[in-house]
Amino acid sequence: MTIGTSPPDTAATAMRRTSGGLASVLRLRELPVTLALIALVALTYLANPLFLGQQGMKDLLLNATIVIILAVGQAMVIITRNVDLSVGSILGIVAFSTGTLFVAVPGIPIVLIFLAGMALGALLGSVNGFLVTVAKVPSLVITLGTLYIYRGLNNAWAGGTQYFAGDRPDSFGALSVDTIAGFPLITLIAIVVVIIVAIFMASTRPGRDLYAIGSDPEAAKLFGIPVIRRVLLAFLSNGVLAGLAGVLYASRFNSVGATTGTGLEFDIIAAAVVGGVAIFGGSGTVVGAAIGALLLTTITSALAAIRVDKFWQQAIVGLLILAAIVIDRITRIRTAKKLRRSEARDV
Amino acid sequence: MSNPPTELLPTATNKSGTRSAGAPTARGRTGIARILLGRDTVIIYALVVFIIYAALFIPRFASPVSTGFLLLDVIPALLIALPMTLIIITGEIDLSVASIAGLTSALMGVLWAAGLDIGLVLIVSLLAGVLAGAFNGLLVAVLGLPSLAVTIGTLALFRGLALVVIGDNAVANFPPPLTSFFTSKLGGTGIPTVMIGVVLVAIIFGVVLHLTPFGRGLFALGYSKEAAIFVGIKVVRAKFWLYVASGSVSALAGIYWTLRYSSARSDNASGLELTVIAAVLLGGVSIFGGKGSIPGAIAGVLLIGTINFTLRLGRISDVVLIIVTGTLLIASVVAPSIIDGITKWLHTRRHRRTLPQASASGATRATASGVQEGK
């Protein structure tokens, strides 16, 4: 912000810029979660080398895949200062519809399955977005309502029916068994999703708009950002990703039924928050959210690998979330102080 | 989602104030009309209408047995809804309530199985709830962290601690006199004896919220934190004690749950937080804070509970129930803003018709003020 304002100051700004390389890495919001993940993996590996064996790695990635995709979508919504509690229900309904489609239309191409699941997710996500933006009701309330409604629809539709892996073609199940260079296919899908959404959020106009809306909705509107359209876009994208996660869920897990995906909502929000996405919007990245998801799912495997009682897992997740919130607050206070100081110098 | 609305509030009121100066005074109701037409009162009407309907048309509904089971089922949600109402009115939220209930239940099971006196078990369990609430209060009120994120964290933490305490065991052999007391009824009325306690707690929360300066302060706090600080409300202390109250009442609900079903498990009451919040919001408490009432929240819980019960009596599955819960919740929050939109539209249309140069006069006023500022 100081660059080019006063020529005599260039030496100082240049100095500040050179030191910016390391400093900007240290300031990265994803840094704490990345360090935590590295430390966790390293320590567990030292205690039990099998943890990073071929099978261990594969399980780790498979477990993380679905949560990563959901966390990326949730991060887009949270960055706009909204939240979507209904993702677990969307995932459930899409997973069940995937099972149904395979039975109802034998020999249906897998591409169509993916498209249908994502389309259904898009529909459910845009209902959320529509209610939030048009009725101007907080997303927490709306998506709490749709969490129940979507789950109810899923229950009504599924009843006691369950579809098992045997009902689906082998090539579909193979998506979560076959690997390329050690990465399961569905994990590769998740990685592609993270990259695409990260580029979208970091360097496209609509992506940056989402941040602007999240940090100050009123200012965003005054600035001429189509707030309603952008928030709708965030909810729709989240729906598409939840739909994709639902299809992958059907590939990864043996059975899909009425209760698939129940209670997932807080895990997903937790992954995003742990990954440095501020709950009040405007900051954080989808890469951070993805790393957060990876960290939370890795903890479970790590505890098993070092033979810690599995019952500790959830308590540790809770502590991590609280740590992430505290770290976020500390960095925010520091940045504010730094901004104040630099502004005082410029005056 | 609590802080942003309070930040936005001033600009929002400003805007409506400049857009149509006459509207706010015309729309603000006073006295009895305000009470009789409030959002919470409408839910009470809905509850009464529904109960009358159910009593007339649903076989077996109007019987002591039905009343008993209905009330026994809603007591945990009813209890937790009371502090939740106060917390949401201040513009915060507590998602960890059901986990606190689960933690209490797990503790009870382990301590009882270890052979402690049942009185001591109850006291320690209740104390655990108080501490859990104080921990939330410390993070939210004292450190000023966002309650939505914090209580998602403690939701996982407390449920996790419940698992650590009791694992996947279940303790069921609580003393029979105690468990039968918790399902006993007052004479032939079908009303559970425990309801006396619940009503007492409800009266305490109702009086605190509606009839004390502290309670009025909570509304002020939810409406505008800055204003509340300026008029001398001790924001930190108020919020801290609300979370302690929430933890304590959640512990009571956990104790009740354990003894009513005579089973202490780590997953007791899981998912109850969403049911309670849905019921409270249905009962007219605004998620933005600053609005709501205890009678409304109670009516919200009872309405969802009663609909649930009648559907089950009518052999309709729980499936429909959760659709009804969700739809009621969305309808109750969307309807006011639709009505708002329609009245605003009618208002502007009327004004355009009667005052054709309204926009022109607005423009001159704007330039006049601009000139003044220029000087």
C-alpha cells in the first residue's frame, strides 16, 4: 500500500519487500496446520514405520478424500461469511441416488453418474443459496432447516432400503481401490478439485469477490460486487462438491442408505477452521481447508498406529479446533498492530 | 454468525430511516398489540391450535399416558432451550450443550460403577457441567473468541472426553428408586414428577430474562454490544455466567437423560443441540440477537415435541417429522421477511402514486445537504 506513494521511501519499501519472502511464508494462515500435519506424520512414522507404508499411505489418503472435497466447498461458503450445515444431508441424498441409479439403469456410464450426482448437489446447494440471499435469513438458520429437510427426504426415499457395493459395477468401486503412483483415483479427483478451486479463489474476479463479500458485505455491495449472485455461486459450488463427495462416498463405502453422512456437518466446518479459514469470513484458503481435513482424518489413523486409545481421537480434534481459533485471533491482533504502525509511519 | 449482524445493524437502520422516514413509527406496535402479534406469540397460538386439533382428531392423544410420554420426551430439549434462549438473545450461540449432557452422562456411569454414593455422583456430574460451561465462557466471554467456532470445538472436545471417560461401555444399573422417580407421574394427571423441577427452572430463567435489569441488559447486548457497554452493562461477566448456566442446565439434562433411560453412554443426547436450536429459533428468538422470549422458546420446543408425538401416534414415521421440523423452521424465518418485502413494496407503490415528485424532492434535499457540507 505504500509502494509508489513517496519516492524517497523506496529504499525502505525495497528492504521491506526483500524481507517479505520469509516473512510472508511465516505469515501464511496455512502454516500452523501444515506444521501440525508434518509433525504428526513424522512423529507417528518414527513410532511406527508401517504408518507410511504403501497400504498405510493409501488408507490415509482414502480416508481424507471425501472430507477434503467437502471442506473445500465449505471453505468457499465460510469465506463469504456464511455457513452450510446441510452438507452431510446433501452427501447422503446423492450417495443414495447414486446407488439407486446403478440399480435402476443397468450399465449406465460412470461419467453420467458423476454428472447426475453433481447436478443433484447443485440443485440442493442452490436452494440453500436462494433462501439465504433472497429471504435474507442467516445461513445458519436456513441450512439448519435444510439439513433436516434433505435428511427427511432421504429417509422418505430410502426407507429401510440400502444399496451395497455388490449393486454397483466393479469399475465404479475400483475408483477407490486402484492407484496411480500410490494415489487412489478418488484422491486424485480430490486433488484436482483443490487445485481448480484454489486457482478460482486466488486469481479470478468472482473468487476475489467472495473474499470481499466475506470481509465486509456492505462495502462489497457499495463497490458494485453482485453480492447475491456471488453468494449463490458459493452455495451452488458447495452443493456441486457435496454431490461429488456423495458419488465418491458410494464408490468408497460398502453401503449407502437413509442415514449416510449424518452428523458430518461439524467435522467439515472444523476441518475448514483448523485449516485457517476464519469463521467470520474474508480470510483463509481452500488449500488450508484441505490440509485441515487431511490433518483431522490423519489423527485417527495416527492414534491407531501408535496404539493410543481410539477414544482420545475426538477430544484431540476438539482441542485442535480451539487451538486454531486462538492462533487465528493472535495473528489477527498482530496484523492489526502492524497495520496501525505502518499507517502511522506513512502519515 | 453473531458478530457481523451487530456490526451491520447501525447501517441497516440508517438505510431504512432515510428511505422512508415515516415507516418505522408506523410499523412499530405498542402495548398489548405488540404482545398479541409478536413472533413468539404466534408460535404459542400455533401450539394451542395444534393441541386442540390433536385432542379432537387424533385418537389416544388426549390421555394422561400420552401427556406423560410427550413430556418425558421433551424435557431434555425443554431444559436446554432455556439457557440457549438467553445466549442467542445476546447474539452468541452454544453448540456444545448436547456434548456436555453426554459428558455428564458418561461421568455418572463411571462414578456409579466405581461404587460412589449416588448423591456424590450427581454432585460431581453437575459440577462437571458447571466447569464445562465455565470453559466455554472463558473462551467466548473473557477471551472474546467467536462462539460459533469455539462451541464447535468444545462440541467435539466434550463428546470426546465422554468417550475417553466411558469408552463404548454402558452403565445401566442405577438405583431403581431413583430411576422410577424420574419416570413417575403426579397422581393420575400423567404429568411427570420431574416437571415440577423443570417448571421451576423455566420460571427462574423467565424471570431473569424478562423481569430483571440483568435480563433487559441481555437484550441490549444482543442488539448492540457497543451501546450495551456504554449504558454500563458488564458484557464479559453477563456472557460468562450465561455459559455457566448453559453448562449447568445441560448437565441437568444429561442426568435426567441417564436416569430416565437408565443408561449412561457416551453418545447420549447426541445431535440434541440442533433440535434445541431449531426449536428456539422457531419460537421467535432471533439468531441476530436482541429478540426473543422464554414463553416463545418453550412453545417452540413443545410444538415440535407435540407434532413429533402425534405423528408417531398416527403411525407416521419419524421421516416426516424431520421434514416438518425443517420446513417449520425455514417457514418461520422466511415468512417475516417475505411479509416485510410485500409491505415495503406496497408502501413505496402508495408513495409513488400519491407523491409523484418524491424522487425529485429527495434529490433537492440531497443537494442542499451537499452544499451545507461544502461550506
